[in-house]
Amino acid sequence: MTAEERRLRESKVRHMRRIKWWLRLMPRRANLHRYPVLKFFASSARGRPYLWSFRVEHAIPAIYAGCILTLMPLYGIQILLALVLAILLRANLPILVGLQVVSNPITVFPILLSAYQMGRLLLGVAGIETLPLKKNELYSMLDHFMSGHWESHLERLFSVFGVTCLGAMIMGTFFGLIVSYGYRFMAKRTVASYRLITSKLKAYKARKKSAP
């Protein structure tokens, strides 16, 4: 193997390693059984090729749905809902599930408060007044909900849930727009780079064969 051929092969390997590094934390066909919820649907999911396709037509719906879902006040059931949405939208499952890590025990409260404020702001523009939501009230509501003593706070709970969902949809759509543009740009660069390396490698092999 000549130095030029070795360089082209190493460049191709680095390219593939870079892609695998980005995908290492996402669910894949090989590791789907490790996920607490998804493992029960592993056999069914493996038989749906579009769940694993990173083509734009499957990735973009996953990005929008994932950005909206991760901001919704549905913490704890997001992974299961991500699988349902991926099947309904024929979207990429790794991207949709991967975006759910945005909402975690550290970020969930700031996300919910921000989404509520966004929903409240939009309703205010439409002339609908809603009560402000403070951190201690949110903690109290969640505590009552988890303990099962939420009957007396049902009206307020539904109000907060609705306003937060509205804000989450607006914020998620905005972030989805940004991420989708970034994905399209990176996808084009990645495909172009891979094709260039492959074509150079093929051209080199052709020259090597035709050489006396």
C-alpha cells in the first residue's frame, strides 16, 4: 500500500469514526435492548427501517418532534412517547430519543418555567391573562401531584399544563428550525466529504490498475 492510498484510507476511517462518535449515546438496533422502555418494543422497532434512517426526510421530522417533546411537561414518559411519534411520523428514532436528554433532573424545572412564561406571554398578546408561576409553586404542585393530593389544585394544574404545552410547542418549533438547518448543512458537508474521499480512492485504484 502506497503512502497516498494509506492517507486516503485513513481519512475515510476518521470520517466514519467521527460519525460513530456522534451516534454513540443514541439508541441503535444493536443496543436498543438496554433502554428501560424501548427494550419491550425492540423486535418491532428493528423491523422498521425508517426508524434508523438518517436521511433528511426522516431526520427533520424527528428533530422538530424531539425539540417539542423534550420541552413538554411530560417528564418520565418522554422516551415512550418518542417511540410512538417516531412510528407515526416515520421519523428517525435515535434523533428523537437523543433529544430527550435535554430534559433531565437538572434542567426540567428551568425548562418548565421557561415554557410556561413563553405560553403566558403569547396568551397575553392575544388578550388572555394568566397567573404567574413561581418556582416554589411549581415544586408544590409537583409534590401534590406525586403524593396524590391534587384534587383541590386540579383547575390550576390543568391551567399550568395547558399554558406550558403551548409555550413548549412555540419554543420547540423555534429550536427545531435552528437544529434542522444545522442538520441539513452538516448532512450535505458529510455526504460531500465522504463522496470526495471515496472518489479519490477509486480514482487512485483505477490509476494503479492501468499503470504498466
